[in-house]
Amino acid sequence: MRLTRRSLAAYGQIALPLSIADLPLVIYLTAFYGTDLGVSLQDMAWVLLVARLADFIIDPLIGIASDRSTRWSLGRRKAWVLLGIPLKMVGIYMIFFAAPGVGPLYLLGWLMLLYLGWTMIQIPYGAWGAELSTDYVERTRITGWRTMFAFVGIMVATLAPLITGGGAGAPQGLTPVMQGLGLWALVLFPISGVLIWLFVPDRQPRGAHRGTGWLEGIRIAMRNGPFMRILAATTIGRIGSAINTTVVLWFFIHALALGEKAGLPVIVYLLAAVLGVPLWVWAGAKFSKHNALIVAVLSSITAFACLLLVSKGDANMAMLVMAIAGLGGGAAATLGLSICADVIDLDELRARRSRAGLLVAFWNMGGKLADALGGFIALTILAAAGFDATSFANPPEAVEALVFTYIWMPWPFFLIAVLLLWRFPIGADRQARIRRMIERRAARAAAA
């Protein structure tokens, strides 16, 4: 089924407030709490690790619950998304509008609530996207629209320092940026909820639906070889990305000495990532999704290494390098989620029912584990090297540790991800055969 542009836009647009709220958690959170609010790097490392690992219990439960919610008149995926929005909004207010003097326990408690709201939205939302279409190429259109809205939100978040007057390296710090982004997210979330409620269909599963237990869910995921392979590839690759993004602002402030221009290379990177989304939608259809994703990863990490050639204070060259790196930045979100939808089809064929929510829950667990480990690794290295986020007079060894963490530490994780993606077993032809078998079986059941 080919979706209308209205449905595609209504489905994708909630990624706009999600990314406005989520990008600060990835890029600004450590700098905001470490520099503006004075929380130690080692305390933040443990907070981020514990907050993410707590979701290992919550995520599968919400995935299973969203799969079972077949009697909800509003729609089993749609209802969970709408329930998660208020929790997300409370967490945003408490985290983004925090005052100086808050400690690690404050950060931990409200982060866990924010992540709970995120999970209640993201898992059903991802499963919903996998169920909107059964076509190999159409799924990339769905994730492409979602990714474009997400990167528009990311652009808003990265341009916020220019609008609010704060930012990395600015005298006002990141407080105006965090509060401005928090306000925008709080305004946009209710609007997005109304649009997704009115204009996006929520497909109910065919036939009876038998509940899945938590332990059975683990066995389901483990038996799906292609799913475990793409899950491992994206999780390991995302550890590298999390290491990179945790320290990105500090790299441009302290290692390249860009001062108040430190946010500009990040803005350029994200703009290039937005412009690159149509390229990866086309490349995924033309050359297969996993091959296009391999090219994107290798091109990006090569470009990041070129930052070693950039002189201190040279913002123009830094922006050029980040533009090249950013072209591959949209590929993982666009193609990775589309591949996930394809391997969910294989599970539906074998299980004779849809368990998209459960498998998307495991997908999100992998992402959260990666974010937790990547942030923990990056902050622990900097803390051990004596890096001080509040000082502009760090010793050379601390700055060298920052450069190593930002550029070289992610490489092993990216290369392992590439090896796992090599010769991935599900392409367009096999996915089409799987869908034909599912549809034939459904037709026979309906006839009987």
C-alpha cells in the first residue's frame, strides 16, 4: 500500500518535537549539567548509565503491552503514543529548566521519568511505522519522512544558540538554549499528538493475538538471526556515535579553540545530514539498504579523521569537514529502521502473528545500551585524564584525551558494525518473497 503524503507527513511530524527534545540530551546535556550546573563528569557518567540500563525492564514490557492492546478503539499503537506525550513533557520541564545547585540524584530521577515517556512514545511509534506498509521501498519512504522531520528538529536545536543568545563557549552558557528548546518542545508536542491522532491509520493485526511473555520475547528475538545481526550492528555502531556526540561541543571549544563559533560545525553537520536523507532513500532502493549504510558509515568516519588536519581557530575548514561527514549522518536513522521493519516481517512469517512492538522494544534497548555505554566511556576517559569542562586552561594531556575520545575511540565500533552489515541476508527480493508468503497465508485463513 502506498501512503498519501498527508499520512506520511502526519506520521513523520512527531519526530520534530522528539528531536528538539532529544538532541539536547545527546549533545547539550553533559555540557549543561557539567559546565552550567556543576555536576561532576564521573557522577554524570554513572547517572547516564543507570538511567539507561533501567529501561531494560521497562522497554520489553511496553513493547509486549502495545502488541496486546488490540481492543483499544483508538488504535493499539496510537493510544500508547498519546499516553506517553504528557510524561515526556513533565520530564522535559524538570530537566531543561533545572537551576544551579541540583545534584546527580535530581538528574537521575527526572531523566528516568523523561525516558519512560520517551519509551511509551518511541516503541509503539517504531512498530507503527513498520506496520504502515509491507513494501520494501515504501518503508524507506516512511522512515525517510520521519528522518527528515527529525533532522529539521535537530536543526532547530542546533540553531537555538543563535536564536537564544546562549551556547557552547558563550558567556551565558547553555541555560538559555536548554530553556528555549524545552519551551518549543512543550508547545509542539500537543499539536503533534492531535495530528497523529487524526490523520495516521493504525492497522490492527489479522486474526487472534496471543500474548507474549518477557522471557518468550527474549527467545523470539534470539531466534531471528537477521534481526539479531542488524541489532548488533546498529547497537555497536551507536556506541561509537554516542562517544562522539557526548564530547562534540567540548572538542570544538577546547581542542580546536573555536570559542563562540564552536556550535557552527555541528549546525553544518546536521544540515548536511538533512540534505543527505533523499540520497540514502534513493541509494537504499538502488543498491540495497545495507550496502548504502556501509558506504555512509565509512565515508563519515573518514571525514571525521580529517579534523586532525584542521588548524586551531579555523572554523571554516572545520565546517567543511563536518559537512562531508554529515552527508552520511542521516543514513543510519533512515536505512537502519527500514531494515528493522524488513526483519520484523521474517518474525511475522515464522510466528504467524505480528510482534513488531516487542522487537522494536529490543531495538530501542540496544540503542539505549549504546548511548549509556558510549557516554560512560567518553566521560570516564575525560575524567581520568583530568579534563575540566568549566576551565579553558586544561593541561595538554587532557586535551589530547579529548581529541582521542572524539575522533579515534569510535573507530573500532564503526568498523565492527560494517563487518556485521556485510552481505546482510535480507534484500528487496527476499523481503518481497516473505511478504507474498504472509499475504497468501492470510488470504487462505480468510477464505477458510
